Amino acid sequence: MLSAPTEAPPLLDIRDLRVELTTARGRWPVLEGIDLRVEPGETVGIVGESGCGKSVLSLSLLGLLPPAMRISEGEIRYEAGRLPREGEEAFRRIRGREIAMIFQDPMSSLNPALTIGEQATEMTRLHLKLTKREAREHAVSLFRKVGLPRPEALLKEYPHQLSGGMLQRVMIAIALSCAPKLLIADEPTTALDVTIQAQILELLKTIREEDGTAILLVSHDLGVIADMCDRIAVMYAGQVVEVGTAEELFDSPRHPYTQGLLQAVPTPAKKREKLLSIPGTVPALHERGAGCRFHSRCAYATERCLLSAPPVVRVSGAGGGAGAGTGAGALAATGAHAVRCWLAAEEGGLPHAAG
Amino acid sequence: MNLAYAARRFVTLLLTVFFVILVTFFAFRIIPGNPALAILGTEATPEQIQELEAKLGTDLPLGEQFLHWIGGAAAFDFGDSLRYSEPVLDLIGARLPVTFSLALLALAITVLVAVPLGIAAARRRGKALDLIISAVTQIGLAIPSFWSGIVLVLVFGVMLKWFSVSHYVPWSENAWLSLRSLLLPAVALSIPQIAIVVRYLRTTMLEQLHLEYVRTARSKGLRPSTVYYKHVLKNALIPVVTVVGMNFGEILAGSLVIEQVFTLPGLGRLLITAIGNRDYPLVQGLVLLVASIVIFVNFVVDLSYAWLNPKIRLR
Amino acid sequence: MNSGKKITLWIGLTLVALLFVLMAVSLFYVPYGANEMNIAGRLQAPGAAHWLGTDNFGRDILSRIMEGTQTAFSVGFFSVCIGLAGGFLLGAAAGYLGRWADELLMRAVDALMAFPGILLALILVTIFKPSLGQTIIAIGILFIPSFARVIRGGFLQTKEADFVKAARGMGAGHAALIFRHIVPHILSSVIVTASLCFSAAILVEAALSYLGLGVQPPDPSWGRMLNESQAYMSKAPWYALAPGLFITLTVLGFNLLGDGIRDLRDRRA
Amino acid sequence: MRKSFKLYPSAAKLLAVLFAATAFLSACGGNNANNNGAASPSGSNSPSAPASESASASGESASPSSGAATDSAGGKDGGQVVVVIPQDIDYLDPHLAVAAGTSEVLFNIFEGLLKPNSKGELQPAIAESYEISPDGLTYTFKLRDGVKFHNGNPVTSADVKYSYDRLAGKDTGKPLLSSFASVDTIETPDDKTVVIKLKENNTSFLTALTSAVIPKDYQDSNKKPIGTGPFKFKEYAAGQKIVLEKNPDYYVKGLPHLDQVEFRIITDAEAAYLAFKSGEIDLYPRIGTEKLAELGDEFGQQSGPQNLVQELVLNNAKKPFDDIRVRQAINYAIDKDEIIQGVALGQGLKVGSHLSSVLKQYYQEGLEDLYKTDVEKAKSLLAEAGYKDGLNITISVPSVYPFHVNTAQVIAQQLEKAGIKAKIESVEWAVWLDRIYKGRDYESTIIAFDGKLNPYDILNKFLSDAPNDFFNYKNPEYDKTLKSALTEVDETKRADLYKKAQTILAQDAAAVFIQDIYASVAYKKNLAGYQLYPIYVQDLSTLYWEK
């Protein structure tokens, strides 16, 4: 029902993913109806405020969800193969080798008790069966590549001896060491100061260009996302509310939340202007009602927004057949610009089947 | 700041040792009991006793004896044992290896058993295995080590005859036999320590499991065992080492009692005999030594904790 | 999780309660006199007449175990009282006065705590000469530092709390401040420490009596019974098992109780 | 000890039973834990002892313990034995050693001019023969040929003179052994002859000549003792062990059999027992009766009465025991048979006074049941003495001796029936020695007295002026009787005087004389040749392994 612009199967295909949190008081959906695709070599951004489920999404891809959370519905396909919902062994074969991940805070993401060398070589020795020596040489060459000074000496040092920017480079080098096809970068620059941020982003770009690694970039910072990504998914309260190419989202954001996010981005043009931030906060798990999850903060909210869930509406798209798309497909369709909003549905977007 | 702290602690500890010795010295001389009598038994004549007292120097005024002893001790001369007429230092030196190897063996057993158990409990938190381990450690904490010692002797020494029950063999003589002669007491000694370490390790492991580097390690596709034993354990052990270090004193003290059960010729039995004999120099020497060791170990562990922490732990 | 932690408390409470009942009963009734000898019926195996068998004088082991609870409980109770009283004075002084008093007292406490307990108890009991009363005093002294530390910590914490400041502002006297405001707040920590010290006291007493330095015959003491039973280990293993088992159960009970109370408090906090 | 008393010439026959080499209270020496059985029993001439004794014609017998010597064929020699002893030794120097536990070890290294055999009879050792002048003041010894010290030097009269002069304190003026106080001069007319002259007659002097002979001018006795005995000193580890090795030059042909013996110090009776059962120990002297019963047939064992009298000692000078009626009441209240059954498991022999029936010749029979257990009589005596409503007493027991502690528990039970509440106070051995034995600050205590074959040396504790009369017993008639016994030449009369002394003690209820505790020894089944002695020694020379 969906036509993809490329012939090959997508690298990563998330379909109708639902993740639940089990607590003493019941089970709560953390993610709901997530559809997302990443093509080989593509950079996809996921953006949203903290607490909207971006990190849970990225963790669920590698089976790294906390014990209380589990995938209850939907599926994740990697190169047309289906990933398990849980089970450490099955994920282990993909982690690091196929899909690598870098995290927000490089200082706490590296083991304080092990040397850099130990942490940089264990993966290649395990997955690529390199000898200790080969692994070290490999690590050194990667360290050079990511622009780390005196790479040999670094191997013997401990994380606390390095600065945050250097550590993030180390993290990236480690992540790249098995030449993964997909790199998940979860807020890779948030913990770093601004100049370093730019350097790291530059590095990611280089990697994308040189190695053709697909990147799933998770960030709350739309500026970072805009700079990097081919396509962007905006998440709010456990759902993808709008997806499209960078241009589509920046030029014609359809979801009020996306619009709000854009207004909050500091740009040179808006310097000295007061930044508009979205009033209110993301609703907690138990505060999510039946209607649109953004209604409490939305300037355009109507009674319908409160009462019933908005449909997913495709507003444009390369594959653009009219009426195309079920809920499960519309947002995932590569190249499609889709939005989950009553407003867009009324404005004559392509209505969702359920709408 | 760190140096000042260390120095202040050190002075305190010296004062502690001095105080302990002061109390030991005078208290033991005030309570009834005469070393000369204890040596000679009931058949001695008053003349023989007087003569021995003069020889031992126990007939001098207390203050004089104390100054004399302190003066010697400052130069590491702890005098001669009244009972054995050998230098106290030699007697202690001959017994120290026994107690020390016992304590070290117990420590080794503790670590070897407690670490896998603690990790298993942390990995299976809330599951049956965790509950069983936690129940067993509670019991382990409650069993008096001398009782488990008695039971071990009965079962392995007398009924099964697997282990030697009285004959201590020094390491230098035969390492294997030595190990055998120390194994049962070391096991008895280590049971409560194992319980303590398992519980502590479980807690620190659980704390560590929440940390991000664990997620990183998992995201690398490492085997769970690698994640636990290499990544987590190394971090969890830092506080555990501290606990073990702090408990070294308890192990040492516990070995004093266990030596009695297994009649090992260690410091504990030397001390109890010395107390019975009113062998003042020996008692003082032993108390000084044990107090110094324990306090010194605590001091080092204390410092290392303060010193290691900011370096190794992030934040 | 919740219920798991409560189980600790409940098992502890049950064990302690059972032992307490056993002690209460022993005050009025024991199957045979604890010191009643029957030379002809020595070292009988457990059976209908003697549930736990008899010892080398033909005394009923169950009766002695039961009266042993009195020894254990009085050692536990009174030594904790001594430790608490001493610890309260030191800890309160250190915590309330602060500064040099705090520094001085806490150095002393550190020093005492650095010393292995059993060794200290051994020396103290030799100095005091072995008997039930002296054993209690020696063990009590042993506990002073633990209590002092807990109480000082509580004082430091609550002293700066708003409600205490408010009370002080309203002109409350020192005694009123301490007893009406601060003490109730540190009560739970003190109860936890008391419970753990109680079991420690029983262990130390058993060790001392086992070494022949603690409670002396004919006072029935579990440690002493273990000491005496060792001579009949292979002939009458039940003799050594019963006291060891009761020491373990009692210590276990109070440990669990202490842990349980602590968990309860931690969850409330 | 008393230093001056009148002595009459003594006959050589006396020797058979005079022996004072190791004389102690039973509690002696041992300051540590010990057997459940006796505190420190000495061996006795047990009927079951396998060793044969040569007929001991007093002066001329060939060797002190020749029984095993004659039949020593080649098959018996070799091997080593580990013997457990309950306490460390006090001195390696035999002249300084006072503790009983030391003497039992040194017995194997050293010999005197004379040496006791397993019946307690004195035999010539370094001496080959001797004569005593009719006035009892001059002893002439002829030394045996071929006796060598462990360093290889032959023993000469000069060595003997040096040794005994040292004991007599010729240089210092203070005798090391009080029995030598009466020595006037020691002369050496030639290498093989020693003449000892006494200042005054002393019937117990001959027993003193069992004291060790050491090489002349040898100063290292306390480090590396050198003697003439069947074994030579090899190694001593304080608090752990003393190792001896065979003296190949021993003058008794064929002895000893063993190549090496080790005395292992295990102060804890339970541990010693476990070590014995597990086979690490070959010989367990003074094993507790309880343990002995438990061993069964797997091990060899011997036991029998010995010279070890257990008593409830009452402080005669202290209220309420200054009243003879109270002492008698307590005697009536106590059931000795129950103690023997309950504590000694039957391994004890009831006594009635301060002497064991081992000394048959001097033993006064019929005193055992002078105070046949009678609770009513005890009560009425108490009422007479003014304790109608009961009496509280304290029994102090040395906590290192479980046997005495157990006895105290049984006695407390028995006394309660007569309305006497006895509080048991455990005291450390050091405290017992200091406060009770030396300081006499106590009400009552339980202890056992042992080790001598000379009744005077046993009974003299009750003399009013004895330094160790910690009973605080004072009775001029007793003093007179005992002192005249010492100087009485006529054997029968002397025996009667000793018997009278015992009767006086019993009638005065000076203490509660309970029992002679059996000595028990256990050893591996294939270890043969063990001999029980009625004194505190272990003779290992006759031991051998059965092939």
C-alpha cells in the first residue's frame, strides 16, 4: 500500500511500536503507534522535549529498555529481518556490530574503572575476532579518524583523565569500530559545550559522508537536527506527531507542536528577540487522555481535540497517492510529510482512514 | 587538606593505641593474679616466688615498670615474656604467620565465594535465587563462627577425617598440608564475612546497574557475563574492598576465637594463654600489635576510600 | 518488593516474639529444673521425656535452653541499655554542642570503633572478672560508640531542621528541645541500632562464654552450654546443636527485626 | 616448705615408697584447660599395666626399668610417637623447673642418682649402688660405668657434685630444691664415688636424689638441656611442642625403642581428643574419663587409682567454716558416690582423708564413710551451729578445670537439699593461685592434690605453720603427730602415726575429702609397652610399635 522511493528494503523499519511500563499501579504505554523508517545512509532525526519518549524509542531498538518496560505491540525490522521483542542473546548479535549507539553523557557512559583502550578494543575483539594487537591498532586508527590527539597514549588512560569532548570522540570511535550500518546517537552533544557540539556534529557528518553510515539522531534541539538530518520525526508524549523532510518541517510545519518547537530555536535572525517557548509541560503517563496529547498546551485546541485521538494525515509526499496510508504506514512512509492533528485533517490534508 | 586530614587521623590513631596500651597495662596489673605464681604453680615456696618476681621485675613500682616498658616499646623492644623467657617479639613473630595466613585465607575464601554470589543475587534480583541467597546470608550472619567451627570439625575432622583438626603445618613446610590445616577454620571464619560481603556487593551492584556505562557496555553487544564480571564488578568492588578492609579487624579478632576451637598456634591462643599466665609483657605486646594492625588497616582503607573516590568515580 | 521487605520484618518479629514467649514461660515454668540433676539419666537423646535430651548431669536441655533465654535476653537488654545510655550522653553532647566537643568525642568514638569488638570484650571481661553482670557491662561498653554515632548524626540532622529552629525561636529550653523535638526524630534509627546491637550482644556473650570467660556455671548460658557440650560432641551431638541453634535463631530474629524496621523507615523517608 | 625437722636414721627400705621428685598439687603447673577427667593426675601402678617390673631389691637392681629391656628384640625399635600434654613447660633447666607438666617431659631426658620405677620404687640410675651410714647422715654412692651425657661425655662424680651443689644452693645460699637444704657437704673421693653428708637426718632425702644430674659447669640447660636419660633434647617451640630423640648411648640395653618422641602442647582437652581420635596423636595421657568411655575398642587404654585426692577445701579460719559443726554438716550433706558416678563416671575411688589408698602402707581405712550422707543430720548440725534458716556459701573453682567445675555443680545441688545455698564462683587459674592459694581469701574451693609417695610431703600441708596451709587448719595435736611421724624410725609406728594424722583430719572435718581420681591413658592399639606411674611422669622409653 505504500510505495517506497527506493527499491531496497529500508535499513530499519519500525511498525506500530508500542512500549509499556509496568508499575505497581498498572501498565502504562510509554510509546504508542510509532512508525518510522531509516533508509541506508540516511540521517533521520527524532526531536521532542524531554519525556516524550525519544530515548525510550532508541533504547527499544537495541533491546536496552529498563526492566520495567517492554515492547507489547508492533515490530522492528532490520534489513527486512524482524528483531526480537526481547531476549539478550538475539540482540547481542546486532548490538555494536550492525547498530551502534552513542549516548548523551560521555563521561558517565564510559566505564570509570576500565582504561580507554580496554573499552575501545573489547568490541572488535568480540565481534570481529581481532587479536588484542589488531584491535589496538584498529582503535588507534579510529581515534585518529575522529580527531583525537596522541591516540596511542590514550589507550592507557582512564575516562576521568579526558575532557568531555574527547570522551565523546572516543565514544564515537568505539561505536564506529565495527563499521555499523546504523548509528544511533542519543543526544550526542547535549552534555557538551557549544564549540565542542559543533565539532562533534561535524564529525558525525564526516562519518556519514565517508562511511555511508545511516544515523538516527535523537535530540531535543531542533537546531542540531536541522543541521544534520535528511528527515525528521517530531515526537510528543510517546507518539510521532509529525514527520517529513527537513525542508518540509522547517518550511511548513503543520503540527502546532512542531511550530512551537521551531519558534523556540534560537537563530541569528532572532537574536535579542525573546524566544517563544511552549507553555506547559509534557503530560505524564497517567495524564494522557483519549484525545490529542498536545491539547492542553495547544493554542488551537478544540473540544474534539480533547475527546478523540487525532488522525494521521499525509500532507504531501513523494509516494503521494491520495488516501494512501493506514495509521501504521502513513508516518513511516519515506519521504511522506505526515502529521497527527485534527487541524491538519480539517485543513484538507489527506484524511486518515479512521477520520 | 588531604594531607592535613591524614595527619590528624594518624595522630588520633596513635593516641588510641597509646590509650589502649595504658589501660591494658594498668588494668591487668591491678586485677588479681601473679605471673610468678602462675609459672611456678602450687608447689613453689615463697622464696622461689620472690626470687622469680625479682628476676621478672614484677616487684618494681608500677610507674617504673610502665616507663621501662614504654621506653623499650618505643625502640621496638617489647621485653621478654615472663612465661617463656623469650623476647615478646620473637614469640609474636612465630605466631603471627598462623593468624595472618588464617585471616588471609578466610579473606580469600570470602572473596571467592561472596563475589559470584553477590553478582548472582544482583543479576537475579527479586527472583528465587536472590531470595534464597538473601535468606542464607541472613542465617550466615547469625551463626556464631565458633559453633560452625565445632560442627565443621565434627563432620569433616572426626566423622569423615578429611581434614586435620589440630596439627598446624606452616606454609614453609608444606603448602598443601598447611592449606588443609587452615581450611576448616578459615571456612568457619569466613561464613559471616561472606554474608556481609554478599549483601554489600549485591547492593552496590544494583546501584551500578543503573549507571549509564552499563547500558553502553550492553549496547556494544558484550556477553552478559562480560558486562557483569568485567564492567560492573570492577566498579562495585571498590566500595566492597573498603568493607572487606574495614572488616579485616573483625576477621583478625574472629580468628582469635576460632584458633581456640581448632587449637591453632596463633596469636589468639597466645593471647588467651598470656592473659591466663598474667604474662604482662606478652599481653601488652599482643594487644599493641593487634590494635596497631587493625587501626592501621582501617586508617589505610579510610584514606584510600577518600582518595580513590573522586578519582575513580565520576561526577 | 514491598511485601518482600515486610516479610523480613514479620519473620523477625515472629522469631523474637516466640523467643520472648519462651522466656516469659521459663520464668514460671520449665519442664524440669534447669539445675536439677539426674546422674543416672545423663546424655539421653531427645525423646518424649526430654524433648531436647539431657546433658552430662542428666539436666534437661530444653529447660536449660529456656532459662538460657533469660540470660540471653538480659545480656541483650541490659547491655543495650548501657550502650544506649552511654551513647546518648556522648552522642547528644557531641551533636548538640558541636565544635570541639563534637570533634573530641567523635575522635574517641572512632578510636573505640576501630578496635575489634571481641578483643575489647575479652580484655574488659578479664579486667572485670567473669560473671553475668560483668559480661553485660563489658558488652554494654562495647556498644557505646555505635549508639553515640547514630545519636550524634540524628542530632546534627534535626538540630538544623525548621521545626527545631522554630521551637528554639519560641523559647524552648535545651531539655525540652532535646526530649520533645529531637529525640522523637532519631527514635527509629536508635531502635534499629538497638535491635542490631541486641543480636550482637548475644553473639559476643556466646563467644565469651564459649571461651569460658563470660557467664559462669551454673547460670544457664547458651555459649556456656556449647562450651560444655563440646566434650560430648560425638556421643551427644544434640547437646551442641540445641544451644547453637538457639543462638542462631535469636540473632537471626533480632537482625531481621532491625533490618525490617530500617526498611520501613527508609520507605517512609 | 619446712626446712628444719629432726630426723632419725632411716633404713634403706624406706626408699621403696619415698619419692619426691615431682610433688604437686594436682592442679599444679597446668594453667590451661585440661582434661575433663582429673586436673593433673599422676599415673599409678595399674594392675593392667603391661610392663613387667624387675624385682626391685632395693639397692642393687641393674636398671630402673629393665622390664622391657631384656626382651627387646630387633622388631620393636624405631618409629616415633606424638604425646599430647595439656600445658607448656616452665623451664627446660631441670633444676629450675617447678611445674609438674614440665617434670613429666624432663623425666625422659634427665636422671638422678636414683630413679623411680612404675611402682614408685626407687631404683639406682646413675648410681650403681649406695650405702647409708647407720646414723643416716652419710650417703655413699658408687657411680655406674658407661653412663654418658647426651653430649657424649661420661658422667663423673664431679658432675654429680656440681648438680647437687647447685640444687643445694652452695653458691647462692638459697637451695633450689628445699630437700637439699639439709645437705652439708658433697665429696668426691674419686671419679666414681660421691659422698653426701647431711646436717641432720631427713627421711625424705633419698627421694630428692632423683633430681637431675647435668654436666659440670653447663650453662645452657634452659636452652639445650643435656642429661643422661633415654631421650635427648632436640627441639622446643614455645607453646607448641618439645621434640626428643633417641639416646643411642643409653646405658640400659635395648632402651629406648622409639627413634623420636614429640610432646605436643594442646591446651584444649576437646581439641586434644579430636586430634587423638583423628590419629594425629599417638598417646593421650590423662584423658578424661568421659572421653575414655567414648573411645571404645579402637584404642588401647589403661586406668586406675592414683595419688590424686580431690577435695572440697573449706577455709577453716573463715566464717562459717570456723565452726566444726558446719564443716561436718557439709560433709554429711555431700554424697561422694554421686560425684564419683556423675563427674568421674565411676572412675574414682572414695577417700576419707587427705591420703590416697595408693599408699597402702600408710592409708587409714574406714574413714571414707565417716560422714555417711545424711541430709537430716546435716540440717540438725547446721541448726546447732545457728544456721537454722539455711546458709549461703561460695565455692570458688578454677575455671580451667572442668572436672572441678562439674564437681562444684553437683555439690551445689546436694547442698541445696540440706538448705545450703552454694554460689559457684569461677576464677582464673592465675587468680586461684594468687588469691585463694597464696592469699587464702576464699570460703571454699575444689582442688585435687597429688603426686607424692612420701606421706609426709602430702600431709604436711595441714601443719599449722606450713606456708601452703591454705586450709587455715590449725591443730596442735595434728602438728605433733605428723612431726613425730617424720622422725619415727620404726616403720610400723611411723605408719600408725600417719594413719592417726589422717584420722584427726577426718574427725576435724578439715575438708570434704572426696575421691582419688583415676588416671586414664589412651593410646593407639598397636602402641605397646606403656607404663602408668603413680607420679606425674610419662616414661616413654618402654614404648614401642607392634609390628
